[in-house]
Amino acid sequence: MSKVEIVGAKELLQEALTLLRELGIFQIEPATVGFIEEGREDDIRSFLPDEKSMFERLFLENLRHKIDELFSFLPKQTVRESYLEPRSIIDTIAKTIERHISLSKELFERRALLEKERADLDRYGIFLGALASLVETTKETPDLDFIGLTIREPEMVEHLREAISRITDWKFELMTETAEDGTLVGLITVEKDLSDKVKKSLSDEHVPELIFPASFSSLTFSEKVVYVKKRIVEITAEIASIEAGLSRLAQRWIPIYQGVKAWIDDRLSLLSTTASTFETRMCFFINGWMPTADLERLRKGIAGAFGSKVVVGEKEMREEDLERVPIILKNPPYFKPFELFTSILPLPAYTSYDPTPFIGIFFPIFFGMILGDAGYGVLLGIISIFLMRKFRKTGMVRDGAKILLIASLYSAFFGVLFGEFFGDLPERFFHLKPLLIERREAVVPMIFFSLSVGVAHVLLGLLLGAITGFKHGEKKEAVYKVLSIVVILSMIAVLATFFGVFPALITRPIVIGILFLTPVLFFTGGLLAPLELLKSIGNIISYVRIMAIGLTSVLLAFVANRLGGETGDIITGILVAGLLHLLNIVLGVFSPTIHSLRLHYVEFFSKFMEHGGRRFEPLRK
């Protein structure tokens, strides 16, 4: 990453920012620390927009707000792309949008009112439809009144009869019917001079009366039914006409307004970016960061557009800049898919290591050691190739499939060493013996093998941590990690003497050496140094999970083959064994993945990784 300063005539600032955005390789640094030389702080100030730029910004923000308002009234639908140049029609758009907002708002609000009216009429229609059959049995006369009501509970019907009978001296009729939505509705037929008393009684009993709009007042009950049906048809037709009008407006104008809005967003982004630049009386200054490999490309682009009026300079990177340098992870094609696993981690500091290559190297090995079955490896390889072809445009799935393909190759490799092909099928059918070891029976050797891998992995992490410490001038931390390596190796040598690997004579000198190094550990690592050392030893022991999870997979495959062979029927045996192998494969994908990543995230990266990096976010469209 390079530290870059771009200087030019003030009137060329907007054009220079436009070019930087088109190139998409330059991240602007809004702070001046480390860019402005001592003694020049008073001469260089933050860029102040002129009156014309301020007016343009306010104008564009207002126009964008109006376009958003217009879009809120128009239907969301797929439209064509407009090829009109937004900048050339911006003044015309500013005049026409008011008319379009007024028209679309009027149609939108009219449709909302009609939909509310239709919803109300639908509700009335349900009740009227239920009551219509009851009205048919009663002859409508001018001296009779019909009162519709909804009844919450069927038990209330008899109670209502008694209450109304006391008022009317049984000069009424109450009929009930169940509506389409399951509501129990009632119709009371009573003389008009008793109607008000009945309504008051219903109110006292908290029984809701069906109140019709004022437009219904002059209609008889039968006429109300006809009117509701007719009005719903009219409203539906009017709503369809309004929606057609809004759709035509959207089809014609949304593409244009979308293009203008995108141009406005880009322009406003550019105007906002000027706040991160600096100026003198005659020049502008743009400070920032960019990949060193793209520096020559930037120089050519600036020279081609502005000649000598704008210049690009690479400034010296200082130690205090290292905490602010943005990070961009670039890896070869083999390691690129493994960024899927490192993307969930905080960015490493600029002076730390990219964790991707380490996962790319060790993750497939750990995965293969755990699964360790050639048959499973071949099957997972076929599945991964299918996924890579099926989802070649879906980045996450494609990268996951590539990782699975690499891991499946290691699984097949270790499967050959362990003599496993869908469990113990090679031994069952061909009496073949493993090339290296049979995991199902050699538990103790597998423990030692896993611990050996853990020792190598953890000590590599400590070594990288020591190198990082020396680079940063943190000599105490670096020496402590070197001493941790020495002590761990010494302890392993002592343990090895008990198994006859080394002669017992070396035990005493090694123990004395460890005791001698203990005060130095306290001095370099502090009071918690022994705990940190024990933590590293615990990290190594944690690698036994490679053996344990692998053994689980082996035993499940063995059980699958044994149960399949004991069924006494070929088809049933294949079915039973196949289902268990399928389960084992599913577990064999997720379990090795989770535990292999844990060994990296917790046991390995904790020894040397430094987080807190700043993501590289270049100015781009």
C-alpha cells in the first residue's frame, strides 16, 4: 500500500475527483496527520465549497427528495432502462416533476379513498347478504323499521328477545343468520315508533347495531342490497382505471427519473467528498492510500487527463502511519476461496499477517486427517465439482465448493493411507491392509500423531509471534515466545525419555534448564507467564480432537457396513448401510470444518495475529 498526495489547480478539483472515482483505486484520507509537512499547517486548510457548489448541492438534494416522493405514489414494476443523458435534461426534469407529483398524488389518494369505501361496502355486503334471506320472509311496509345487529355469543339471543319484548310488548320479530365470515347476525323487525327505544336498549346491552352511511338512509332494505353490489362494481372499475393510469405514468417516466436519481446520487457523493480534501489559495490537495501496484496507472490517468496541471506524489511511509494504512487482502487463486473463512474475522493489522494462506495450507490437512476416507473424499469431490458448475456466478457457494474440493482430495489421500473406502470395505472384500495405520484399532498412535501436529502448529504460531515482536521492537514479548518454544520442546523431550525415545541421562539437564528459564519467563512475560505457558500446552492437547472426531467417523462407517451385512438381504443391506454412510458424510463435512477452523481461530491465530486493520474502501461509483 502506498501513501499518495495529489496536488493541482483548485478549479480542477471536481474533475480530478471524478477521475479518481472512475479508476476506483484510491481511498481518500480525511485527516492531515502524516501528510502535511511541519510548518505548512497554517497554509493548508479544509476545502470550502463556493456559493455555486452550495446552491448545486441544495438543488440536487431537493430534486432527489421530490423524485423519492414521486416514486412513493407510483407502482413498483419492472421498467425499461433509459439511455438519456441525465445531466442534459436535469433542468427539464426539475420543471416536470411537480406536475407528475401532483397528478400521481391525486390518483394515489383517490384510489386510497375508493379502496376504503370498497372495504366498507364489502363489510356491509356480508351482513346484508346474510340478512337478505331473513328480509325475504318479511313484507316491507312504510310503518316497519329493520334493525341489523351483530351478536357476539349465540346465548345472548334469548336474552335480547326478553329485553326487547319488555319494551315492545312482543310487537317485534328477531331473526338470526350466520354470515359468510362466521359472524352471527340478527334482524329486528319493529314498528317505527318503537324503533328508537329498541336501539337504546341494544346500546344498553352493548350489542353493536349495524350503522349504514347517510347515503343509505332513503333506501329500503332490498334497495340497500342492490346498491352495495352495484357500487362495488363501479368502484372496482374506477380503481382499475386509476391503476392503469399510474402504470402508464410509471412505464413512461420511471426509467428517466431513475437515471436522473442515480446521476444525482453520484454527483452528491462527489460534492460530499470535497469535504475530505484540502486547499491553499490556488491549489487543492487530495491525500490518501492506494495499492502500490496501481500507482503507475494512476499517474498515467492523471497525466492523460490534466497534463502537468495535476501531479501525483508518493510520500514516505512513517511508523505512525502503519496504524492508519487500509488493508486489502490479495491472495493467489488457490488461497482466494479460503477468504470465505477469514472474512468472519476482524481485519489483521497492516503489520500483521494475512491469515488466509495459513488456513489454505492447514485446513485441508486437518479436514483430511479427520474424515480420512477415500470413498467419502471421492463422493465429496464429485459433489463439489457439481456445485462449482451449478453456482459458478454465486461467489459464496462457488468458493465453498472449491474449498470442499481441496478438502476432499486430502480426505482421499489420508483415506488411502488409513485403508478406508466407505469404512472397512477394502479389508472386507479384498483383504487389503492400510498403508500407514488402521485408526479403528490404533488409538494411542493416533493420539501421538494428533499431538505431534498440534506441537508443530502451535510452535509455528509462537515462532511467528516472536518474529512479529522483534519487528515491532517488542523484545520482551518476542523473547518470551522464543523461551516458550524452548520450554515446550524441553518438556516434550523429558516425556519422550519415559518412552525410550531419548536416553534417561538427558532428563536431569533438561529439567535444570527449565528451572533456570523460569525466572526469565517471569521477567519477559510477567506474572501470568506460567499461565500463558500452560495455555499453550492446553492448546496442543486440544489437537487430540483430530483423533477423537476421526475415530467417531471410522466407527460409524464400520457400524454401517456391519449392520448392512447382517440384514441378510442385499437390497436392505445396501439401504441400511447407505443411509448410515449418508449420515456419516453429512457429519463428516460439518464436524471437521468446525473443529479445524476452531484449531486455527483459537489455538493458532491467538499466538501471533494482531487485529484492528482498516478496510480499504476506494472512491468509486
